Amino acid sequence: MYETLNVRDFGAIGDGIADDTEALQNAIDTAAESGQSLFIPQGEYRSRTLTLHPEVYLSAEPTWGFGWDACGKTVIRQADVNMVCQIDLTEARGCTIRGLSLMGLGIGQCIGMLSRKADFGSQEDSYRIEDCCISHYGGHAMLLDHVSCFSIRHSQLGFCGGDGLHVNGWNGFILDNWLSGNTGSGYYGEHPNSSITMTSNRIEWNAGDGIFSAGGGHYNITGNYIDRSGRAALHLRRVHTATCTGNIMYRSGKHQEQEDESVHCVLEHCQGITFIGNSMKSGQDDHQQGVVSPVWSMRLHNLTDCIISSNTMYKSSLLGLIDDRGGHDNLIVTQNVGRESVELYRQIRIDEYFNTHYSESISEDDLAQHFNLSKRQLNRILQNIYNMSFREKLILVRMQQAKQLLLSTDHSIEAIAEMVGYSSLSGFYYAFRKTYNIAAGEYRKILSK
């Protein structure tokens, strides 16, 4: 039985200052030649690109945690902003990387782990990435181009400038990972991409889609938790033969300005899709901050031989459950249950109106006409949502704005009164005291102390 190699025996220092590239690469080369496994002990190793070889086993103790800076005690840090990648897997057929944390500089286009080939070749790649943390790279956390056979388990691919995992290939297992906080998508499948199993992943706070696949097939997407995606939680385009079941999609479509683009799930130009037993829910950022999304639960277009059944959409969207754009051939949509968050949608729109027009001379008639409601309907809605009349709601919004201006500006009280819609200073003084039980001038004096 071969003794495990240690990178410290090759001169690696791991103090976060020295450039350990040469020592680390020498250790990797020796492990490949001898068939021994390679261990990286605790430390911070600044390094330029490291090239792995076939059948190398590289390990460290996985001490990283979830979060922006929880990189753990064994870290390889990007040494040069102009690097193409941190670890090059291209020729490393049959390699295993376990327990390692890779940390980028957060700028440039450097990729954490990269395999880039011109074609698929004649042999399976069989990469195994386990218990690793890859974060803060300017490019993708991991890019596998023309890959055939890989598994990524129990790892975090997050907080990078591209996608968490970008795949052009097939025969992959993506299990129990965090794909979080990336500027792109959590997972992005580029044509061709096929035979991918994605199970029990937490995919959250990505600015793009949670899971995106174009031109792919034979997907098993099961039991994932997909939260606060900037675009859709799940987006399949020109995909065939896929099963999506048991997934939770929460607060999707955060960054979409167009209402019809804010959606949990998009299925378009697909064939043979089974979408059963998924749960969807709308929401805001944590602590009830930010916009409520999405506007729609699902968008369907040009589907062939697909079934969408037994999904729950309880308060899953603001405007509607399914945006069906037609063009289907043998599509079954049945036994889906749910409801829109109608009151919440109305509240958002009413709040937007008041926050935009509070400084103007607006009336109940203006608001009712804006929403195509009668005054009676409007007053009932205002009472249900705010327990206020139109006038009471308008005064509250004006006073909230005045309070903020008193706090953050040096404008005179007379100027602030006019800015929030009062032509009468006495009327402003009366409203402020009645709302906050203190005079506006006294409030400002207290804040200035």
C-alpha cells in the first residue's frame, strides 16, 4: 500500500503570502507518476493554475461552511487576476478531488475548476468532485466543456461572477450541493447536455435561473430546493425526455422588470416532459425586504407530449398561475391546485401609486380610475388591506416621507411640507403631530442631538 504524499514535503508553505504554485504542481506531478494519493494539510496556498493528471486523488480536510467567506482552514487562493482557471481538469480522466476549498479574487474571468476539450473523445472523463467549496471567482465556479461522465457531490459552487456549474456534456450526477449566490445561473446546461441527474441540491440567490437547460435531454430533476432566483427557478428550452418532481420553487423571478418574465418555471419548445408534484410559493427577500415575486407560476409554450399535474401553487404568484402561450401538441395539464396572492399584488400596486404620487393633489377618483375600480370597491380594498380610508393612507405616506426628509436633509420644514404635497403649512403641522404625537420641529431637534 502506497504512502500518501503531503504537499508540505514538496516545499508548499501555505501562509497565504508565498506563491506555492511550483510546489503544488510538483506534488501533483509526482502523485500522477507514482500512483500515490496527495494530501493538502491546513493552510492558505496562493497559487496560479494547477494542472491535474489522470487518476490523481487529491484530498484535504473539508472544514468550509456555507456563506460568503466561510472558506475553511484549507484553501487554495487565486494568485493572479489574469488566470484562466484555478484547477485544470481537462486531461485528468478518473481524478478525484475531495475536501478542498478554492477561493478567487472576485474579479476578472478566472474559473474555479475547468475542463475544456475540442470534442468528447473516446473515453469517459469520470471526474469526481466531493466536499469541495469553490467561490469568489470572476468567471464560473466550474465549467465542464465536452465532458462525459462526472459526479459533483456535497460541494458548494457559489458567489462567482458566472454560473455555479456550467455544463456542455452528459452522464452527470449532481447531488446534495449548494449552488448559491452566483451572478449567472446556479446550473446552466449548454447544448448538448444530456443524461443529468440533479437531486437534493439547494440552489438559491442566483441572479440568473436556478436551473437552466437548452437543447438537452434525459434529465432527472428531483427533490431540489430552488430559492430566490433572479430569473426562473427552472427553465427548460428545447429539452426532451425529462422528469421534474418533488422540487420546491420559492420567491423566483426577483430581477425581472417585465411582468411576463417573472415566473417560477418556464417550459418552452420541449417534448416528453413530466412535471409532477412540485410546490411553488411567492415571497420577498429575507426579513420582508425587496420586491415580492414572481408574477406568474409557470409559462408554457409549444410543448409536445408533456404532462403537468398535481403541482401545488399556494399563493405562488401575484397575477396568475399559468401563462399558457399555446402551440402545444398533446399537452395534459390537470389537477394542479393553487391561488394567486391577489391581495398582495394589489397592495404592491397601490403602494407604488401612493409612493409615486403622494406629492401631487390626488383624490379617490384618481386612484379608482387608475385601477379601473369604483370608489366603493376601492374603499373596500383599502379597508381590507390597510384598515384605512384613502385620505388616511395618503396622509400616512406623506408623513413617512416627511419624517425621512427631516432625518436625512437640511431642508426647511416649509420646503418639506411642500415636497410632500401640502400647500398649507398649518395643515402639515397638524398632520405630523396627529401621526407621530410630536411637532415636526421638535422631532428634528431630538434627532440633531
